[in-house]
Amino acid sequence: MTIRSVIAACGAYLPSRRLTNADLEKMVETSDEWIVQRTGIRERRIAADGESTGDMAIAAARQAMERAGLKGADIDGIIVATTTPDQSFPSVAIKVQQALATKIGPVFDVQAACSGFIYALAVADNFIRAGQGKCFLVIGAEKMSSILDWDDRGTAILFGDGAGAVILQAEEGKGTVADSGVLSTHLCANGNLKDILYTSGGTSTTQDSGVIIMDGKEVFRYAVQYMADIVSDVLAFNKIDAGQIDWLVPHQANIRIIEGAARKLNLGMDRVVVTVERHGNTSAASIPLALEEAVSAGKIKKGDLLLMEALGAGLTWGAALVRF
């Protein structure tokens, strides 16, 4: 038998404030038509004053635990993917552990920018496969509004805030693609491209977080290439064809990148989870937020085969094949 990491429940949190393209027209030189045409985004959520990444992570985690019928004592470990932590230390995951009174165990953050949730999912899956825990809380949480230059129309229009969470639990499978749970994860990075998407600051350089700097054309070019490559890797590794994928759950950065990934799989857009129109790019939170929305809406059902994929600063990118 093979140990699999099965998604037992999902949770999500979105701030109440909506920042629409019409609002942005009053803040920076842009237009609703320009934003929608290039990105597909119409609005995004912005955290309230005093509302932190940790607060949002805790809310999403609490909902996932309630839905799974779990208490803090049932959780063996917590991994939070974030690029906007509340503090340099302790980690956001530690704050979640304290708030939810979970077990003493592995509790930490991972930082792979927009790819962070896939990285965190892979780490938790490997803990479970190795027998180092049976139940992990995996969270993607971001307050991207805190690192934006609101005068830069190239980045201010793109990002939003929020958090999503999943509960991974160990179950036995047969070791085939018919199993439930995480079937494979694929992680990549190319540090030679670190200067096309980065922040202008950091604790050891400027003593502040800085703001996002992005070469949008180059990021788009590599996103299209790398997402196509990793789709091929996933299909080849699992010895399946694209027709077996029920749902694509992509990172919500840009509708054109999402449409390109769907074409690679010959999937109609009715089989792609799309939230970018209403959420914007929530970085590491975007995939778990999209997953939770599709599950809650009854679109994704038990037994469906999901392909999750993301690309972020680094450049980092990754994918996971999961039978829900």
C-alpha cells in the first residue's frame, strides 16, 4: 500500500473591502478597459487597517478545521506559504499554531512567492509520505497590498489580499492514479531570472519590505513557457493524457496565462477554475482560494482529477496532480 495525502477540507478568507478598477482609475493613470483587456481583473480584496497576513491565515485555517471536524490537537504540523509575513520572525505559521492550539510539531513558513502554495503542499505531502505526521494544515496567505507602489500602474492593478487553507490527512492508496490525494508534485526554480520580479527592499538590505518591481513582459513570456513545460512533465510522470484531467486550478495571475494553460490541456474554460476577475493576484493564496470556491460551489467533486500550477518570483514554478 502507498500512503497518500488526501485533502480532507478547504477553508478561505477574503477581506471585506473591494477595490474595483473604477476605484483605481482615481488613484493611478489606468482604466477599467485597459486592466480587463490585459489581465482579466475587475476587482480585488484589500485587507483592513490592522488586518495582517496572520489574521487572514488563522481565519482560513479555522474554517478548514471546522469543515473537517478537527480540533487543534488533531493537527500534526502547519506550513504557511507567504511572501508578506507579519514579522521577520516568528513565522506566520507559529501565530496560527498559537491561535488554534495545535500540537507541538513542525510549524514554519515557506517563501516561493506566487508558487508558495504548491511548494508548501509538496513539503507537507512529503512529511506525510515519510510517516512524520498524519494531518497537516497547509495555508497560502498574503497581504500583497502592503508591498505595492500605488503609483505604479504596472503592479498596483494586479494584486489583492486573502488566505486559503487545506487539511491534508494520511490515507492508504494502491499507488495508482486512481488513488485519492496528492499523486505527484513538481517544483522548479531558475535564479537567473530573479531580476525580472522582485521587491526593492529586505530586512538585511534596506530594513524594510520595499515594493514590487516587475518586468511584466518578461514574466508573461516565461510564465507561458514554463507552465506549458510543467504540464508536460506532470502528464509524462503520471503516464496520463490531458483528457484525464477534470479541472485545472491555476495560479490566478493573468487570464491570458490561464487560457494558455487550458489550451495546452485541450480543456474548455468551463473546466478551469477562474477567480482572477474578482480576487486579482493573491500570490500564494490564489490556488487555495480558487480551490475552496470551486469546492464550495459544488463544481469540484470527490474523485475529480485536478492539476494545480503556479509561477512566481525567483523565478519559481510548480505543479501538483491531486485526486480530490
